[in-house]
Amino acid sequence: MSEPTKLSTPGLDRRDFIAAGTAVATASLLAPAGVFAGSSDVIKVGLIGCGGRGTGAARNILTADKGVELVAVGDVFEGQAKNAARQLAENKKYGSRVKIGNNIFSGLDNYKKVLESGIDLVILATPPGFRPYHLQAAVEAGKHIFTEKPVAVDGPGIRMVMAAYEESLKKKLAIVAGTQRRHQKGYIETVAQLHDGAIGKILSARAYWNGDGIWFKNRQPNQSDAEYQMNNWYHFVWTCGDHIVEQHVHNLDVINWITRSHPVRAYGMGGRSHRPKGTPQEVGHIFDHFAVEYEYADGMRLFSFCRHAPDTWTNISEHVTGEKGTCQVNNYNINGKKAGSDDGAMDPYEQEHVDLLRSIREGKPLNELKTVAESTLTAIMGRMATYTGIPITWEMALNSKEVTMPPELTLQSKITVPPVAIPGQTKFI
């Protein structure tokens, strides 16, 4: 398969797309791994971004379908690309289908080389700041895509992604995102009941990602700013978007999925209290706690909280209140009764690949790029509202002129890190 599978399903509008995506996921929730093994077509996969999540995604797609071969890997750092190739090839379960050979690419242009290596489908798992550029290139190259979330870190990036989405519909490409809850049996069953009116009109919602924190890597001798910040990507806005974007996007996506919409305005507050001590240039500049109130077009309010602080209350969940009751979504509980179950289901990290590959093989491309872009922008506008201390509308966030990607980036670039945001002083751009 040197070219994308010929697909015939026309572009779907937003509501039809959500319904179709749910139907595809539900139909295959109990499908065993290797369900497409009988197909004579081998789907050749390339991996861009060979960190833990990228290597994990490659492992997931190889486990999901025995008709898949991994034929190319790329990463900014050569050692990381080689290490991923070695680890995957040594696996006894699927190592025989890791046929990378010399297709191990490094440098900032590694993604171009992976896309030119004869693949049919690409996994995008670099730090999120690079995602819009890689999505644009993958769609231009006519490749099916699995993209990790989030898909951008700023408004201009979202505009690139939405343009890529429109082009992907014309090319009938399948694109699945790493918002795996949309492929998780219990979530799908619970959200389906909410869509059927189990608690009536949704009046309010809560979403949490409150946890201990994340890793930090000290700067190594002779590292350039670019190398250090990419190795320590979680701590800089241009690479990760802050943790409300990189992590809390999962919970925000669930609420947008339930409401079949996105917020129109955000009000936020937050700060930085538990991050490593030092100057932004030394330790980064992202916040470690956000509290954001989102307003939806119908008046519904979402109260969103995310935090990184050790030895504190942990809560990763979603809850909605409706006219006829409540739902603890992550527990699959509606009005005190079980509404869904993961019993007998595949790991959702594999299921999302099963659903993607099934849609390609059946000629019914599943395309989640618009919904993950909307959930990403939901998170971005929450960050903007918190950083600036002013209300931020959907249109403001979408049309923002702030480009966070450093200009003319090279591996030896000197990158000046902006100061930590101060609400009331930091300006919206």
C-alpha cells in the first residue's frame, strides 16, 4: 500500500461525524487484537516522535492488527530514534513485523523523511508544539494519521490544523486522535445514554485533572537552548502548551463530547507554586494550577480544575448535572446506577488503533481531527484567560496572533524564555 486506501465515504458534518465515530467505536469494542489479520493488504506505518508515548503508540498499533508493519521511525534526537527501533524490534510478540532497516531518521526534518519512506499511515507523537506542522505535512502527503493530543499549543496552530482537517476530508483520509476515552467501552455507553436524554438538558459540568506532577530534566553540559527545551519539553509553552493543554485536554474533551459543542468564553485564574525553582530560562515558565470557568452557548457552565502538586488531593474525573439528575462520567454512573462497563473490552489505547485501521480497511474513514482541535482550543483559551486575567472568547483564542514556535528554529537555536505570566500584566496577543 504505497498510496492511501481508496475511500468513498463523503465528508460528514459535525453531528453526523460524532454519531459515525461513536458507531464505529461501539461496533468494534470487543474485537480481538489482530482482527484484520486475514486481509491481504499490509498497512505500512511510520512513527514520528520516539519518546515514551510514541513508542507506546507504535506498540499499540502493532498489537491491534497483525496486518501492520512498522517501516520507519523518526525523532529529533538520533539516539532516541535508534532506541525505539531496537526496543520494538526485540519484542517477541510483534518484532518480526518491525521492518525499519535503515529508515531511522533524526534532526528537525526527520518527519519529512518518514513521510517519504513509503508509509501508508503515520503516528505523530512529538511534543505538541510541532503537531500542526506535522499534521499539515502528513495530510499534504496523503497519509492516514494517528495523532496524539493535543494538536496545537496556540491559535495559529489551531488554524493550521483546521485547514488540514478540511483538506483531509477532500482526500478521504482517516485520522484518529489520542483522546482514548472516545474509544473506551464504558465511556461510550455512558455518553450514549446522556445523548439519549438520561438526565435531560445538561445544566453544568465539572472536570478535573489534579495530580502529583510531572518529570523535570536538569540541563546537561553543552546543551543548546533548543536541545534543552525539547528534552525538557513539558516545561515550556512553545513545546507543550502548559499542562491544561497537554493533559487536562482529556477531561475537557469528554465534556465537549457530551455537549456536542464547545465553550464560547473562559474566565480563569491560576499560578505557579510547586515547579522547580529558578529562572524561566533555567526551569521553564508553565503554571502548576488552573481554575477555569467555561461558558457554553446555551448558558451551561463547566468548572475546570487542574493541578500538579505532590502530596495533595488527586482527582481525574468528569461530572455533569442535568435537568433530571447527575452523571459521574468517569465512573459510568447515572443517578446512582451503573451506565456502562469496560468488562470484556480491549485496552482503549489499542482500541483507538483498531477503530482507525478498521475504518481504513472498510473504506469508511474515521476522522477525529476537528473534534480534537476544538478540545485543544478549549484548553488553550483556558490558559489564555488564566495567564491574562481577562475573559477570553472562542473567537479571540482562535484568531490570536501569538505564535509560540521560535522563528527559524535549529538544534543550536538560542531561545529566550518569556517570563512567567502575571494575570493583569500579561497581555493577550
